[in-house]
Amino acid sequence: MRSICLTLPTNRHCPDTVAALGAEAAYAADHFDIDVHLLVLDSCPPADRAAHAAALRRLPAHPRITAHHLDEAAQRDFLARVTARSGSAKPELLLDLMLPDGLSYGACTNRAFLIAAALGCESVHRRDSDSRYQRVDGRTVFPVHHELLSLGERAADAAARVTEPVALPDDLLRRRVAMVGSSFVGELSVDIAQIRDADPAVYHDVVSLWAPEGWSAEQKRALVEESFTGAGTEPFAADRSLLTVVDPMRVDMCNIAFHGPTVSERVPLPPARDTIGSDYFLIHLVHDARLPGVLHNRNIVNYYTGERRTGPGFLAYQTRWAKFLLSMLYFHHVYDRMAEAGDTLLDEHGRARPAAVAALARESTGLDTAENVRRLDALDTAYRRLGGRYAEFADLLAGRRARLLDEARGDMADFALLTEAWEPMVAAARATPVPPPAGQPR
């Protein structure tokens, strides 16, 4: 019987989400011949961790569900043993990239990838703490339904399990389904709607900064209209699923599953700190390598948490947004090169080749940063037009320009290093015990 890892990384109070994740785990175990490892990676303060632990204890017992609730101390203990066992010459650096002192969207998911490997899981299914499931006619619409129908199957076999005509060329049907995902409905995935409401022209100028600099005005306008809107606002009515090479703009990391042997055990996510979007890299890799995926419509509901709009929360979030914009100089270069590489990103078994990805990431660190200087100039101008706390943030940004430019380049160098070390780390994880499940003594 295969095992899967249904995971929730969180740094905020979310016992209701933990309970909902437990319900999704029960759905998966009841409807499919699998064991579920329900993994909560908890970076919260003690009171919030206690609330999450209580939510896990309240879940009905199930013979094929095991809950794991790991605080950062337990995660660090596991990762320290993995990095030491991996044979790397820089285990302390790897540990810092896996569990940094600061927020990292990529690192928290990388931890889930390694722990899933240690637990013998074939796939990782990620959800977020600031999202919830849709309900229709009294039933909850769980994305894991489509994920387990197809993930890891040969595309030719998965073709019978989707609702729409297959959108894959014949030569890709022998490859395995590497990713199954959907998007979200509700609020924008990036908390910048207040900019749009205050000044649509400034919103256009700010959002267009994540496009390649050489794009035409029309291309940038189209990107702005589509960006961060997910699947819009249309509620779920009936299942639709498509076997295809999935467009990265159609899926979100709050609603995604990866096949470990094909993707997530081969290449990690960029571990950039305080950078929105750093966890989306594998979605692009799957697309550019022409790995089959399934796109479905069990969209998750996205909502905002209040702390983002407090004083410190606002500054932290806007910093993550600015660093996202700077990261795109490097990511666009890597995406373009991956698109050119195509099938050569895969080995003879149809699995992602980490050496190819690491080489492209390292190549990108040699790019001229003049484009990023212009991004910062444009962001400064836009935020000063908005005034108020946006102008205050522009002042803060002005004093950190050189540091932010260096961090954006350094983040890609770190990604290249972690990618080169990833396969030995996964092998080490398989030989490393995970701390005991929730509710059991250590």
C-alpha cells in the first residue's frame, strides 16, 4: 500500500485549518487504498502550537492516518541529522537553508519533502493555513480526490480518469503524471488589492514589474490583468479535470501535489528568505520539462489574515513583495533556459535532472543587476505616488537597496548549492527517523 504526505506548513494560528486537513486526510484514506501521513510543520508560538495539537487530538482515529506535529525544535533535530548524514562538506549551511532564521516559503515546503521521504511517502500534497475548502450541497470539495486519481500514474493510464479530452501529444503519454493542481477563488493571492483600489495606474506599474523587462506594453498589460487572480470568483459546481502540460499561471501552491520520485525528491524549491513566490519553481520545472500534469477545478478559497495589515505586518509583507520582484531577474533567466532545454531537463527515466537545474541557477547569478536597480527605482516612484505608509516603506526600501540587490543574487546561489546537495539529502532522510507522531512521547 502506498503512502502519501498531506502537509500544512504554518506560522499562524489555524486550528480550524488543521481540523479541515484532518477531514481531507480521512476522505483520502476512505476513498483510496493508501496510508496518509498528515504532517503539520509548526513555526508558531507555544500557545498557537498548543491549539494545533489540540485540534489534531480531536481528529477521529483512523487506522490508515498518522498525524505528525513537528515544532521547529523537532524539525531542526531531524534536519541536523539529515544534513550530517548527507555527506555534504557544508552541513551547517544546508541546515540554515532548510530552516532559516526568518520566513521562507520554499524552505518550509522543502522540509515537508524531506520528511515525506523519511516516512516512505510517494507524494506530497500541500495546503496553506490562510485558505479553506469549498462546500457544495453539504459536502466539502477536497482537492486530494483528483490528486490521488492520477499522480504518479503513466499519463496513458491517467487519461481515463480525467473529464476533458487529453491535451497531450502521444510522445508524452508514457511519462508519469508529475503534478496535480488547481488554483483558488476569493481574494488576490498577493495582498496588494489596496494598491489597486487606491490607484489602478500605480497598481499596473507595480504589478508589471514582475514581467521580463523586454516585454511589450501589451504583454505587460495582459499579465497585470491575469496576475494573482487565481480562478476568479466562480464557485465549484461540478468536477472538471484535464491531462496536459499545466500552465504555471493556472495552479497555486496552496492547492498542489507533486510526485516525489519524478520531481520533489530530485529538485528542491528555492530557499529564499522573505520572498513571495519562491516556492513556485517546481511548477515551472514540470511545465518546461514537458512532464504531464492534471489541472482540475477543486479550487481552494483564499483569504487574508489580519496581521498582514498591521504596521509590522505591512512592512514585512511589502518587503517580501519587493524581494519577489527582484528575484524575477534570475527566475526569468532560468525559466527561459529551461524552456529551451525542454526534454533534456529529464533523465532516461523521465525524472528531473538536478544537475541541469543547478547549472542554470548558478549561471543566472552572473547577470547584470542594472535591471533590478531600475525595478527598485520604479517601485520607489510608485509607492511615493501612493503616499502614506507606502511612502514610508519607500524610505525604508531606499536604505536597503544594496543589501536587497545582493540578497536576490545570493538567494539563487543558495538554490544552486541546495539543488546540488538535494539527492544525497533525500537519501539521508530515508535513513533518518522522524520524531514521534503527535500525541506520542518522544
